[in-house]
Amino acid sequence: MTKQQFVDTLSKETGLSKKNVEMFLGKFTKIVTENVVKGEKVAITGFGTFDLGKRAARRGRNPQSGDYINIPEMKMPRFRAGKRLKEAVR
């Protein structure tokens, strides 16, 4: 489902205008992004948790030259599904 399809569906389900749904979705993603960047968790009960994870430094390989390279530690956004979402998928 694309963002536009999501907006269309949410608009039909709630009776809100597409403009209001797009504004809400934009604010929602902005708030989640800002808080995850700060290292805070954003938990939506039953749906899931957005947080910040770390990928350890590791040794990789350049596929073109075959040379080994060192890949530094990285911060990664992470989403963990909540109980209701997991049960719905099963």
C-alpha cells in the first residue's frame, strides 16, 4: 500500500478530508522521527514500538574489487510489532 492509498483509505474510513489526513500523517511521521532521533521510544499500544537500534561495526567486502573494508557502527531506526499486530498477521 502506498502513502496515497493509505491516505485515501483512512479518509474514507474516518470521513476526514484527504488534506486533513495527509496533514495528520505528516505530523505523525515528523513526531516519530524527531523522538527516535533523540533516542526515545515511541510506543503505540497494540500496534508497535519505534526506537533506535545499533548495528555493530563489522568487516565487509567491496564486491567490485574484493578488498576488505571496515564498516563503522551505525544507528538504525527499528520497528517492533505489538501483540495485536502480531496476532492479526498469524
